[in-house]
Amino acid sequence: MHGLTRDDIEDAARQVYQVMPATAQYVWPLLARRLGCTVWVKHENHTPTGAFKVRGGITFLHWLKRTQPQISGIVSATRGNHGQSLALASSALGLRALIVVPQNNSVEKNNAMRAFGAEVIECGRDFDEAREEAARLAETHSLYLVPPYHRELVKGVATYALELFSAVPDLDTVYVPIGCGSGICAVIAARDALGLSTQVVGVVSTEADAAKRSFESGTLQQTPSANTFADGMAVRKPVPEALAVYSAGAQRIVAVSDEQVAEAMRVYYTDTHNLAEGAGAAALAALMQEREAMAGKKVGVILSGGNIDMPVYARVVSQN
């Protein structure tokens, strides 16, 4: 485990709050009526980049600037939210940010990264191929390769979990989506630092379920593809360091289909009037799948982001 203490996470929070305020967690009565349990939504769709990743970008780049002041810039691969967070934080610290995305990536996420000051390069069929190109560019341009998972990223992301658990310390269960793992590992770290007994449940796409397979088999598994419109979860193989943390700290991992994710996106709109991207709605989709087991309980779901292209969202909401 990363051995994050409450002090570590509170230090990270002080850095994060220089850039953004804490996000809200609300209990929504229509969700409670629909699902038969108390549902607390953590609104990470309300950050300056529209997703939780911004927190880790801030803390990671503060750490990098402090420990390696000679670095002139960074490079990383992303489907969008990680890249936006690094672009915002890099611009604030005067660093160059080169971001590699797969071809056919979200147009709106690419535009947002450029608006935050990043240079965006499209390369590869999926996230894993973009990651290989980022590693090559780090060498050729002498840039620091930011990994998708790192203790300093987790420390920043854990600030949202600290906010949630401080507001609602008696949650039975929290559902959190898994991409590269910073979200679920941060929730586990904050829970453990606070000494709480909340169960943490990871959520993956049925089309990219390597984390679930690895968790259940005890060995690192990968899938040949990751074709889900929930791009924040479209990862073919788990990050080993993250897998070690959630294998030890999560209760279970649930897989949700694209249809279930789309339904959860519609429910977020009708019941809370919030916009959720695919991965952002995955936690609610998992709770909807497990509603009988959660009946009467107090449950948290992480709405991890709301960055979805309008044509995709229009298609989802019109499929009632």
C-alpha cells in the first residue's frame, strides 16, 4: 500500500484547494426512490476540468517541480481527463505539456486539452498504443513521462475521497470506476487513513474487464481489445502497482455493459440533472445492477467525470 496518512491527504488538499474548491456530495431523493437505498453522489463532474483527475495532476506536478526542478516539460498518454488535468497544472507551473491520445479520441476532450495549454498528438488505435508513443516522445524530446498511475497522483485524487468520507463517514459501500486505478486506490487509501469500515467496490466495463479478471484470478490478465464508449475505463491491462492495492483493499469488482452505462447516464440526467460521461456513470450502473443487495443501505457512487461529446450524449439520451 502507498501508506498514505490523513496528514498526507490533507497536505495534498491544501495544494488542490489553491486551484479549485472541494466538490459537493449530495444525497438525491429520486435516486433513493428508484433504488431503495440512500445514494450519495460525489460530484467530480464539477471540477475545473470536469473530472476527478485534475486533483492528481496538481499534486503530481507540484511534486515534480520540487524534486526535479530541471524538468522543462512532461509527456503522457490519455483518453482525455488525465491529459486535461496535466495541461491545466503544467500551464499553471510554466511547463510544456505534450499529450498523446489515440486516433478517433473524443474531439471535445482534445479541444479542452489544447485550451488548457497542451500540445495534443494523435497516435495509435487505443490508449495502450498511445502510451507506447508517449514513452518514445519522452526519450526524443527529453520530457518527463508521467505515468497513468503514481503515488503522487493517488495522493491528489484521495482528496475527493477525504471530502466524501468526512461528510458521510458511515457509508456502507462506495462504488468507483477503474481505468488505470488512481480513483479506486485513492478511495481505499482515504478509507484506510480514516480507519473506516466502508466496503469499496470497483467497476469495469464488460468490454474491458481485465482488472476484474486479474482481481478474481490473482494473476495479471489482459484483454485483446477495450471497445467501450466509456473511454475512461477503456484499458486493456491493469497497472500492476494499482492492481496490488485494489486486490488487497477492494471488496469485489463489478462489470457493467455499455447498455447499463447508458441507462445510468439517463438516470443521472432525469434524477439529478447532471451530465455524466460513460465512466462517470459506471458506478451508478453497478449500484443499479446490485440494488437488491444494497437495499436499505447508505451507498456512495463516484460521478468521476462529465466530459462526453455532444453527438454521443445525444444518442444516449434519445435511446429511452
